[in-house]
Amino acid sequence: MTALAKFTRNPLSVVGLILLLGAIVSAILAPWLATHEPMKLAISDRLLGPSAEHLFGTDVYGRDIFSRVLYGSRISLRVALIASALALSCGTIIGVIAGLAGGAVDTLLMRITDVLLAFPGLLLAIGISAALGTGETSIILALWFVYTPRFARLARAAVLQIKSLDFVHAARSLGANRLRIAWRHIGPSIVSPLVIQASVYFSEMILAEAALSFLGLGTPPPEPSWGNILSEGRDYMRLAPWISIFPGLFILLTVLGVNLLGDGLRDTLDPRKG
């Protein structure tokens, strides 16, 4: 059975892919899908409920929530994607070096990661973002710093498991150096667990970006992101709950989609699952 057939055999995986693609397409096509300028003030239209004119209603400044949520998806997804790519690449390099080198190098790198992992991830991200200042770049750097040790630990564990296998010993006995073994033999073998875990951390980063923006440490208003739209609506939950409901719903569906997709990738890429 091909990988594609195994993936599509699980309907929840397909649902997850559809939800994630929907969020990505919404972000890419936001300038064409948005019905209003997302940062345009219209005080006469403030706190209007959902209608044909304003699909998700308006906020306290009369801004269209539907348009702001679409544009907010661009920031939330971009932050999570860039931070995931940086953490995955750096963590993989650190983990492979530690696993292959062993000895003092392994001990030093893993003790550093242990220190970083000792801090709760969100609290560490809050501290880093607060130190760097508000903005998209500070959140990316904070999430990169927080999640790199997690990928490093995973990559090291995979390397230690694979380098003890017979085909690696055979390559070493034939004179292959560590760099060749890492590139030709170990690297392709650790891709699957890293990709699966990356999907999990990607959904966590979406939530972390929303949390940091909600606390005022992310993209500053009036630039929309899912987190700061939620933050703007918290004082109007009784009067205008739609301000918070719709960005929260987009976060829920996107994270659900990523998690379902991750489960599908795990079932597809894990050789132990038929």
C-alpha cells in the first residue's frame, strides 16, 4: 500500500488536511477574500452583530471582524511556520551532533537543553518576548529558542537508536566517516519522527503565538492577529461576544486540523503501523 493510500484511508487525516489547507488558503487569499479594509475605522458601525454586510460583525472601532480574522491568519501562521522551521533545523543539527559525537560533546549539549527544558515553555517564551519587545520578530525568536531543545532531544534519541543498527556498523566498517554516515544513513532515517513531531509543535506554536499576542507581547494593534483580536474582545464578551468567538474558532479549527494531520502522518510514516 502506498503512503498516499495509507493516508487517505484515515478520514480524520483528510479532514485535518482540509482544515489546514483552508487556513493556509484563507491567509494567502486574504486581500481578495476580505470584504473590508481590516484596519479601517468606522465608528458609526461599532459593535454590529454578524450580518450580510459584516459576516463576523464589527469591533468597538467599527472594524470588520471577518476581514481582520483573515488578515490575522497570515501573521499567526507565518510566525508558527518560520519558528517551526528554525527550531526544527537547529534542533536537528544539535541532536545529530550530540548523538554522533557522544562523550563530552553530547553531555555538554544535552545539559544545556536540560536547563532550557526545565522552564515551562510558555513562561520562557513570555520572558524572552518581554525582553526583546513586542512584534512578530520577537515571538519568532522566542518560539525558536523554546522549541529548539525539544527537537534536539528528539533528534539525539533517534540518532542513538539508529547508529546502533547493523547497516550503520557496516558503513563504518567500510570506512565511511561520521559526516557521510550522518548524511547518507542516519539523516533519512530520522526524518519521519521529526516530521511527525514538527506537526505537533506547529500547533503548539499557533497557540503560543495567540497567547503572547493576547498578553500584548505579539504583533501590536491595529495590525490584526488572532491573539490580539481575542484580547480586544475580552472586555466586550457580554455585549459583543462575536469579537472573540470567531478568531477563537479559527484557532480551534486550525489547531485541530494540524493535530489530525499529524496523527495521519504518524500512521502513514510509522513502519510499525500497517
